[in-house]
Amino acid sequence: MKPTEVKEILSHIISSLSDDPSEFLHNPSKDFTRNRKLSFKTIIKMMIGMGGNSLCKEIYDWFNYAEDTASVSAFVQQRKKISSKAMEYIFREMVKQCDEKILFKEYRLLAVDGSDIRLPKNKNDDNSHIKNDDNTKGYNLLHLDAMYDLMQHIYVDASIQSKKGMNEHKALVSMIEKSETTGNVIVIADRGYESFNNIAHFQEKNWNYIIRSKESYGIKYEIPDSDEFDKETTITLTRRKTKDTMALIKENPDRYRWIQPHTTFDYLLPRENKMYDLKFRIVRFKISDTTYETVFTNLPANEFPAEVLKELYKMRWGIETSFKELKYDVGLASIHSKKQDFILQEIFSKLIMYNFAV
């Protein structure tokens, strides 16, 4: 898609939203009802175009250092009227309308990963403030989990959590469930996303996946004698701890697994009298003279042998690179506020700008 076409789409989304922004205003009966220099549309455009400089410099740059440049206070007052949901809406609409559906062997490639976002220090924010010991001043972090299209080089979804008590598994499940993507999909994920529940959500969504396995712990599996292997397996899960199920587990521990009550698995209720099958391949391949990697996948072996899986997994590095670009080229490393709604505004603004600038 040409840059002019992307710009036209983004401008149209912003204009359409500006025509009736009431859904995204905190007080729609009063907010932006009078004509001002800092209109709803202007604030939205300024937020998306804002870089990593101080807020004062960003505002002066926007108004070309004119004598009647709006003050920082005026900008903040106008910005305060807008919900962060406005930026999230623009981000999602832009992703939807700019989708070029660039495929790899007729599959859409999506990488999933997470990255911490450093915030301005705010010891009063219990959700994000972290203090390792009494002798340190502490710092503030949020955690961004993102879904990234490796062929289009754009972010297609994002989940933002407090660093305290963050759960990347919940973030992934949320993005899977919200996605309207249809057709063949392959999600590529690093260690840390390995779980029965995540695999089950992919299976129920009819999505394919490649998830790097933890070799020392995580999902336990029988390791063949060879250094490299490609093994199809079925794991049957149950929450019932009866004589019959315990007998099955004892006879075939690699096939049958009992899920403890505190373990998250969304497709078996506590004490529910049924079983759930997970079917996938466990593939181990060599990446250097002395190093091997193991992945879980439900891709067919005839179309995706180990060498192709290795190639696909290497492509996951695209999301790692994108995080660096998002933070340091687009400016996500320089958040301009301590207020939660303002922070969310800026995160989604930067995601919009990243996708626009690709």
C-alpha cells in the first residue's frame, strides 16, 4: 500500500471520529462543544505525531514556534477530556483498513512477545511502582504484550498490563479471542508462552502455532534418544482424580495428565467429568554445532518439516527489532505523563505512528 493511501485512511478515520467523538469523551455534553485552537481533531493528530522531546518542545514544534502557540497547560486540559479508548479505536481501525494480507505459503505470520515500558517515576502509583529494597528509590513499569504481523511489519494487537502481577498467558489469550483474523494463521512465540491453555486456545481458534519449549521445565514430554527428532503426540487432560483416571495416568504418563485445581485451563471446569485432547508435534532441531531448540507446533509435517520450522522461528526476531524501533525511533521510551489514561493514550498513539511509518 502506498504511503499516500495509508495517510488518507488514517486521516479519514480521524475525521470520522471527530465528527462525533462523544463515545470517547469523559463528559460528552460539555467537552469540545466550543471552537478552540486545540480541537478534538488537533489533539488526536498532535498525540499521534508526538516524538520523544519534552511536551513543551513538541507543542512548539507543532505550532512552528508561533507567538500564539498553545500552552502546555491548555494542551493537558484538552487532552484530559479524551479517553484512551479513542487512540485504541484508531489503532484497531487502521489495522483493519490497511490490511494487505501478505502471506507466507498462504499463511499469515504473527509473532507474539512482550516488552517492559519505563514510565516517569511515580511512587504513588501502586500498580506500576516497583521498589526492590528499602535502599532504592524505585521505578515504574508497564508491560506491553503485542501481536506483530511479520510479513507486513505492523502491530495488529496489543495488551497492556501492570508489571506487578502481569500475566503474559492471559494477554495472549485475550489477543487470540479478540482477533477477527480469518484464514490460515501461524503464531510464533518464544519461551514463556508454553502452556496447555494457550495451545488449547490456538486449537479452538483453528490457528497454527510454533512455540519454543523450555527444556528444563514447562510442558514435560518424553525425549527420544536422537538429538534431533520430530514426534507427533497427543496429550489428554483431565481435572477428575478418580481411580480410573489415576490408573490411566499411571499406565501412560506421557499421554494422560491431571490438571491441578489452581492451574488455568479454560476448557475443563473444576471436577468436570470429561477429558480434553491436545494434538501437536514436538520438533527438536540443531541451530549451531552444540545448540538445539525444541518447539511445539500443530503444522503438518509434510508441508512444514524441521528446516521450514527453523526458518519460521528465526523470523520471530522481527518483533524484537520492532520493540526497539517503537521505543527509540518512534518515542515510546519517552512517556510524557504519570496519569494512567494519558499513558495509554501515548502507547496506542505510538503504535499508530509505528504502523503509519512502516
